[in-house]
Amino acid sequence: MIEHIVHVVHRFDTGGMENGMVNLFNALPPGRFRHTVVALTGYSDFRRRITGQPVEFHALDRKPGNGLGWTLRLWKLLRALEPDLVHTRNLAALEAQFVAAAAGVRATVHGEHGRDVFDLYGLNWKYNLLRRAAKPFVSNYIAVSRDLETWLRIAIRVPPRKLHQIYNGVDSDRFQPREGERPGVLPAGFADARSVVFGSVGRMAEVKDYPTLTHAFIRLVQAHPVVAARARLAIVGEGPARRACQALLDEAGLAHLAWLPGERHDIDAVMQAFDVFVLPSRNEGISNTILEALASGLPVVATAVGGNVELVEHGVNGTLVAPGDPQGMAQALLDYLETPERIAEQGRRARLHAEQRFSIPVMAEAYATVYDQTLRRWR
């Protein structure tokens, strides 16, 4: 018997959580579970990355505000879909747990993948009141980092028997270290063999704090013009901060040293064009882009927040810096410029780290185990 799992998310679009879902659907054997995704607002063509099995998508077009019309639409849809298990992800989809209970679904899972800028540390009492109210309806929880697991246990008081910590996996076949020359994804003449490209990939949303990376790069070039003549900045992604970062570079007269192309779909090739990966986030669950950078053999400069400290070992496969500190980040970038041998050595360790600890098949089997355990309880 193939169990039917309905995954409820706020929106299915380009992002780390969605990338993890794509990897899960592509890795789980089609004959083990059947999957349907319900997006409370909508979904994008990012779903086309699912190639391992057919996955049905539904959008409820939930409008901003406190209207409850979406709950009736979701209730009717769940009654029609007749799921064996409902899996919600993050706070924005948590209310669907109440609707699932009303629709008669007893086997449920809730995943925490990270927090946004409006509640960086999970301390908002209104949000936590909602999380505690939903606890009786959630059979099991999945946290993508030890940091989130600890927060669920202490702040939300989730019983340890319901908690499962599962790291995201990364496709180490698709993401591999560069061999030979850079792939031709950068603008012509942007970087040569002597250049050091500091690159980042992600949603250019407030929580990712790309202005701090931009300020750090500007400080680096202005304070150390001779060394920094080899430095290049690449930020790949779309979002509200893209225009602000471009304006900062234009104002500093350094736009020719930076590349902000917006969203790309050839991230494996883009990673191979970088020399050092940088993530300036104010908070993170487990960053898929850090995992992809590690698999690509790149040392990682990341802020010491959330799950970043579980992926980046300072001085071994990268450098940890304080969040919101352009000067500290500029110094970290300068260190790699001045000692390029660190790039090669930490890059080798990064690749080994990804291969040994973050396998997609291991991640998929861990999710399947939680699903099986939850379903057995309610059979």
C-alpha cells in the first residue's frame, strides 16, 4: 500500500526549504509514498526540478491578512485528497495543522527550517503561543539543525520523543569542485586566473543581509586597493535587497568589480566560478547553499548564527564572523586574498565534509523513517 503524504507550505518558490523538498521527492522511491504539495498562496516553475516521481500541486491563493476563507478551501481539499499524513513546514503553514485535524487527519509532521527577520530568535510570544497551541495536533517534529531542535525543546516545550533532527542533504554528483578553468557563466572579462571571486547565492531578502556583504566588499577594496585589485564580488539571486546592493556599488564606483545577475538556474556551474562562498545571514536553519558550496569545494565565510556553526568549522573549512559586521567580514575576505593557499586547503576539507556528512539518500531515509513511525502510530 502506497501512503499518501500531503505537504503544506506557504509558497513553493525558489528557496532552501523548497530545494530540500525537491531533493526529498527525487530521492524517495516512487513506490514508497505518493506526494502532493499544497501551497497556501501559490507555486512557481521551481517545481519542475522534481524529476524522480510525479508530484501533484495545488494553490489556495491565500490573501494577506486574517481572512479565514483559505481554511475552508484547505479543509475541502484535504477531504478530497484523503491524505494518510500531512506534513507542514515553518510557521507560515502551521495553522494548517488545525485544519488537518478538522478534516480527520491524525498522522501529522511539522518541520522547522529556519526563522525570518521578523522573529530571528524565535522569541515572539504570539508566534510561540500559536506553536504551543498546535502541539497536541502534531505527531512528530523535524528540525533541520540542532539549534532549531534545542529551541523547539526548550522554548516550545516539544517532548523529546516527538523531536527528530535531520540535516538537509546535498547532491555531491551535481555539485563538484572546479577542474581547470572557470566555467563561462561570468561576464566576459570579469575575472581572470588571478582573480578571487567571492560569491553568494540566495534570496536577496532582509534576513540574508546582503547589504552587509556589499559594505564589506566596498571596505575591502577601499582600504586595501593593491591586494583587492584581484577581488570580485558575485551575488546571485533575486529579491528586495538586490537594487539596494547595486546602488551601494554604483555609489562607491565599484560596479565593474561586481556581478548581480538576479536569479539563475545553473547554480552548479555558478558555484564552480566562485573561489570563496560567503553567506552574511542574520539567521539560518541549515543553508542549502552552504551545503552546495561545500560540495563544490569552496571555503565558506558565514555568520555565526543558527545552523551555520554546524556546517562551517572555523579555520578548517571556512571562517565564521559576527552577523551585521562589515568590518569583520571584510577582514575575513582579506585573509583569503592574502593567503590563497588557504582557499585550496579549506576547499578540499569542505568537499570531504559534504561527502561524509550530508548525503541525500541518508536524509531521505531519515524522513521516510519519521513518516513510517508516525503512520504506524495512527494505523
